[in-house]
Amino acid sequence: NEITVGGGYNPVFFTLASAPGTLHGTVTSGQDVAVGAMVFLEPWDMAQHKRLGDLRTARADVRGQYQFRGLAPGDYRVMATFEYQMPDEAEMDRAEPRVVKAEAGSDLTQNLDLFVIR
């Protein structure tokens, strides 16, 4: 269900779903897995090009695998790095994050290349 609450110049959109989504994958650096890499996930508004909420973080395990559970439907940007503790929108832009779209009950796989500042 989508609900739009308007008023003034800043409408607010709520999307409700009966089952949250999941995003998981493997972080690699070249041919190696990136053990311990931080993975950042941000809810993203594609049209307005802005972050919609707080970053979520996960750490790649000994197999380079990460997972986010409980995702609301919508667009997200995701990236993995050792370079930042909590990247802002501009730093996420520079890292060229992957964009994923979560649907109700979706189980998404997105493998990531480790971002390194050059």
C-alpha cells in the first residue's frame, strides 16, 4: 500500500509491506574476498538524488559475505570499503555505489567490489 501525505512543498510518502526484504552478497577485492570490509546501505530517492534516512552498516565475514534484513520496499545504494567510517552522500557518490530495488519479501543478491580511494 502506498500512502501520500501532502501539505506545503514537502510531501511524505509511506510504503507498507507485509514482508520485509533482504539483501546479501560477497565483497571482493580483485580475486580475494574482503574479510571485515564495512558495507554501507542507504535508502535512496532516485528522483531527488538524496538520502532518505540513516545509513545501515554490516561487516563482511570471513567468507566476505554480508547481509541486511528487514528492508522496506524502495531503492537503496550499497557499497563496501575500508576507507570510511560513516560516508556522507558525496562520499557515497564518489564510491559509485550499486543501486538495488527492494520489493516486499524480496531476497536480493548483490556482490560488491571493494572501493578504494585512488
